[in-house]
Amino acid sequence: PGNGKEEAEPSRSRTAEIYGSELAGLPQPERGLCLRRADALARAGRMAEALDAYGAAARLARLRPEELRELTESFALSIRDKELRLPPWGSGGPGGGGAAEGEGLGDPACCRPPELFACPLCRRLFYEPVTTPCGHTFCLKCLERCLDHNPHCPLCKEKLSEFLASRTYKKTVLTEELIVRYLPEELSERKKVYEEEMKELSNLNKDVPIFVCTMAFPTIPCPLHVFEPRYRLMIRRCMETGTKQFGMCLADELKGFADHGCILEIRDVKFFPDGRSVVDTVGVRRFRVLSHGQRDGYNTANIEYLEDKKVEGPEYEELVRLHDSVYDQAVAWFTSLKDNMKVQILNHFGSMPGKEPEPQSNPSGPAWYWWLLAVLPLENRAQLAILAMTSLKDRLIAIRRVLIFVTRKRPR
């Protein structure tokens, strides 16, 4: 068997060279020729080049399973010859998400995957491998992290603006199937690390992502223009985890961001070719910051949610009267505005919500109140002070004072 193998190897290499020279002068090789070259390269053990050739054939037309048999059999032979035995990765670094931070770059060679299946960015086993139009394969999360900063291929620098805008990342099925079949233990460990990271990112009490920008209020829309790489990453993670939620806070010179804010829920995201996006969000609930932190460049916080203290008996009856009175006062103020100003408010915030029969039915109070607070000409710090109140009565009194003030100050 040993002598036979020694005789077979030169023959394989010679065959690969012949097919390689035949294709060298063809700008657009036909599918059949691509497959013959790919088979020859696979038999010669030149697996990386074989994958490129199969990829070229796949771009011309979908490959049938029988057309990949030579590759899979050659790969199995390669594994047996080299006796690859990879230890588990361990728990260092998130699966696919550590590309930009260089996690795993210092791993000893014995702990790395075969070069054929190592992501060129994180140097770990491919997880959710995707191939760019220029033909390079990366972990999905690694590629996204790079495209957050620059819309070009990390290897050849080809422009990927259209690829980035469409967000139609398709898995490289062949690479993934080979990993599933021949490196199941390593893939299982990699998947475990990734799932642990997703679980950690899904926690909406601890290390909650914080967008430091403007005031946001429960039930009120808050459209955002996202262009900074750190916030691109943050928004994408919110979508990946399925929570579709993050916190919004005002900036603070001393702490970085304010001690109170509002959770926003993502309703839709529109991407642009240069990586920017417009994110349609709506306020969900208020929170208080317990501690400030950071993760991968964006701010995070441990938080607790705020709810209004409910009252009963005579206090409740007084609250209902105050609620109805301030609502009527708010309607009168908005009705008195000039038409052009009303149109601007309605286009941005929508119509004023109706009066609710039970003012304490929502933990954050009636929706019309937050709509009014958003449209009134108040400084952000004054809005923040009202947002932090957990007494509906106190908030109603505060907004009544504002309504009286703006009504008196209006020019006649």
C-alpha cells in the first residue's frame, strides 16, 4: 500500500497541473471544465484550490450532490492521512463575534482548525460561513463586524456596497456540510460558545445595550439614523438575539449617559449601500440605571424598570379628576396651535392618543401624556426629570404647569 500511494501522488499532481494550465487562459470557464478542474485538484490533495474551482462552477449553475462526491471523498482521505484530531476550543471569546477584537489570534497552532476551514479574520473554525461576491469566505459575524467599519472585502478590498445593502448573506453550503460531516465535535463546541453569547446578549436587565442620543418616551415612535460602527453592531445584535430592544438615554458629561431612560423596540430597519441604516423604533417602558458599563465599544447598563405607584379610594378619585382636567387642557392647547405647526407635529409623532378610561391601567401611565410631553417645547433635562417620576399625580401636576406657562407665553 505504501508504494502504491507514492506512485499515485505524482499522478494526481500532474493531472491537476494539466487542468490548471487549460483554464489559465479562459476568462469565463464553462461549468463542465470547472468541475473537471475541481475534481483533479481534489484528487491531488489541493483542497483550497479545489474549493475555489467548485465555487466557480457553482456560480454558473447549482451543483448536484453527485458532482461533489470527488471533493468529499478526497477530503475524507485527507483527514485520514493527516490524522487531524482537534481539541475543543474552550470558552474564550464569542463564536464568530470576536473577529474585530482579535479573540483567538493567540491560540496555539494545535488548537486551531485546519487551514481550509479557518476563518481568515478570527482564525477559528467557520461558523455560519458566507462567501462574498469576490469569492472569499468568512464567518458571518466576522464579516459583518468588518463591514461595520468599511464596505470592502477584508482580504482583496473589493467594494461590497451592493452586497452590504442587500444583506442577502447566503451560507456557503458546501463548506458548512463538510464541517458538519467531518468536524462535528469542533462545530458543536463552537455552536455552544455562540449560543452562550446570544443568551448573555438577550438579558434585558443586565448589560443592556444603551444608545446615547436623545429623549425617548413609552408608546412614542423614535426613528434613528444609525451610522457609527459601534451602533451598527449594537442594532444587529438586538436583531440577532430576537429581543429587538435596547435602551435610549441622554448624554451625561460625567457618567457618559443619564441615570434614567426608555427601552426602545425595533419595528423595522432599512439598510443603505454604505452601511448606514434607518431604524424605526417605539418606546416600550422606562428604566433606572443601576450601573454603567461598555461592551465592544458601545455603552451598556444594569437596569431596573420603573412602574407608577397605584393609588386607591379618595386618592384615586382625585387622580381621575386631575387626569381628565389636564387631558382637556392638553387638547385645548394643541387645537389652538397654528396649522403648519400642527402638521409638523402630526407628521412626526402621529395623532394624539385618546383619553383612557382607566389612567392606571398601564405601568407607565396613559399614552396621551407621553405624546404631549414629547411635543411640548421643553428642554431635555426637564423631560428627563418628568420621565423619572413614578407618581402619575406628580407628572400630571408638572405637565399642567407647563401647559399654563406655554399658553401664557404664546404671542397674541
